[in-house]
Amino acid sequence: MTLLEDLAIIASDSLRALLALIRILLLLVLGTALFASLILAIASNGIRLSLLDANFYIAQLDKAGAYEYAKASVINQSVEGMLKDAPFDEQQKQNLSVELKAGFSEAVPTSWVKGQADRLIRNAFAYAKSESAELDLNVSTAGLKPSLKAQARKLAPKVIGVTVRNEIAKNDSPDVAAANEYFANGGVGPGGCASIEDCLAYCLAHEEECRDLNVTQEQVAGAIGTNATITGNGTGVVPQADANNTPAQLASLTQGVYDGLDRQVDSSVPDMLDLDALALHQPSAELAKVREPLSIVLLACNILIAICVALALVMAVVSGKIRSALRHVGIPFAVAGAVACTASFIAPGLLLDLVSKNLPSAGPASQLNQIALQVVQPLLSGYFDTTLVLSIVVCVLGLVMVALSFVVERNEQDAAARIAPLQNAQ
């Protein structure tokens, strides 16, 4: 062997060693970049799949019972506003308040409130994330009106009965005293009613069973705001048989009241509520401001996923062999998943402790701070629960690739062991 041949062999070995060193360094750099990209991809896509997902907020609201609470709050405030200046005493207001709240709660099912709220939340997120060009914040009440009218008819007799009774009480006549004495001595009217108020309410709801309500036309008209007439002697208040006051006439009076209630519901509750127009600050204008930033965030999430895939492919090509590619790509996946998984376990408690320690626990702002913590806690929990799932998926995927690399290596060794005797025989 000549000197030149020796030098060529040395140069060839040196070149192979240099290439191997470059490949190792390149794989280290690519593996570190893949590890960092996976961590960022898990964090960013955790935001997209939780904090930027309408279903996340819908689930949190449902879990917290927000729909029932919101419905009860609106009904309570509405009823209190209705009875605030009503001409009733405190006991009458309290009794009517209970019945009105129960009636309105039945008329507006929680399922309807949830359905409308869920649709609005999804529409808002779709618009904010540029998935929809138009923002639909309209609420249809057409399907709700029949139940509202039915409840109005159901509650009207009680309210009218209290009103008419108060009108009658203003006139301290012998008839009123006689009626009170009649009921005080155990007397009952139609349906077993045991007071002027109850009898008026009962007869307005069951006109077929009442032959006469013997209340003056002025008292009835003034109490229920109708021009309907009712015949009779107009002197007594205890229901009596009177041929001049037929069930048909009572039915006409009651139907007039009910028709007025239906018109009131139709005029007070529009078929379509535009929340964008009703709100003090238009939601569409506020959501339009975040469309571009959210688009950038969502684009960044997709870019990070693409970078992870590209880095994994480059590492596979640089590795050369299948078992090396699986191992070199799988290790960053497994390590990144394990690190992110650990962080998802530890971070929520640390962050909540940090926030709670820096918020004053006493003073005027303490209650507001507690409310803020109650809002932040489910958001943090939801986010880190999502990153935990993503971390486990990435870690398991990495472990599977590493395990497959050993399987491939074992198969290669078995194949080499089978081929070796044949080569030696030749």
C-alpha cells in the first residue's frame, strides 16, 4: 500500500468522523428546537382549545349553575320592580311576589335560557375568531310567548282579586262588613273560597261556577282597567245566585281581561330582541377590535404545529436510518410532554397562591378580589387541564416512537444474525 493510499484512507476516515460529528451537533440543535417548539405548541394550543373555545365557557357556565342564577336574578328584579309602587300592603306584595316569581320561572324554562345563551356565545366566538363574517346577537321570543301568555292568564285572577278587594275596602260599606263577617264565621264561596280576595280570584278563573260576583261596575273597571260591563244589583260582595248576571256575561268580562293581557305580552315582548342594540356598549364593536389579534394568535398556533412537523421530518432525514429517526424524534417528544405534564400539575396551585397572596384580604376591595379569584380559578383549571391532556398525548407519542426504535433495532439485529452464516459460507 502506497503512502498516497494511506493518506486517502486517513482522509476518508476523518471526513466520515467530521460528518458524523456534524450530524450529531445538527441533531442536538434540531432536537432542542423541536423540544422548545413542542412546549410552545402545547401552551398556545391549550389557549385555543380552552380560553378561545366557546364550548369551554358553556361548560363552565353550566357547571356553575349560571343559567338558573341569571334567570332567577332577572325574574326577581322584574317582579320587585312591578310590585314596588303597586297599591298593595306588604303582606299582599309578599304573597304576590312568591306567586309571580314561580309563575314567570315556569313560563321561562331554564333550557330556553341555556339554549339562547349557548347560541349567542358560539356566535360571538365565531365572529371574534373570524370564522363568521356576521355577528348574530338576536334572540327570538316567538316560542316563548305562548307560555308567557298562559302564565299571565294563570296569575291574573290572583292579582286582579287583590286589586279589586282593595278597591272594595276603600268603600267601608255595610256590604263589605257583612262579607267579612260571613267569612269570619266560616262561610265559604264558590270553590271553597274563604275571603273576598280569594273569591274574586276564583271566580275570574272559574266563571262557569260563579253566577254573580256582585261588585260594582266602577270597582271592577277601575281595578282591571277595562270597559267591560257586568250586570247585577251591584250592592253585595258575597257571591249569590242572580239570574241577571249570567255565566256568559262573566265569561265576557274575563275574556276581555285575558285579551288585554295577551295584547300586553305582545306589545311588551318583541318577537326578536337585538342584544347588540340594547347593550350600553355594542358587543359587535368590542368584538371587532379583537378579531385581528385573535387571528394572529390562531395563526401562531398553526405555525407552531407546522414547525414541529417540519423539524421532526428534518431530524428523520438527518438520522438516516429508521430506528435512529424514531429514537431521535421520539426523545424530544417524550421529554417535552413530560415537562409540560409536570408544569400542568404544579402551575395552577402556584399561580392561585401567588395571586391570592398579592390581593388584599381585608378592606373595601376584598370582596371584589374574592369574586375575581372565583372567576380566575376555573379559567386556570380549564386551561391547565387542556394542556395536561395535550402533554400526555405528546409524551405517549414520544414513548411509542422510542419503543418502536428498539423493536426495529432488534429486528435488524435478528436479520443480520440470519444473514451472517450465509455470507461466511460463501
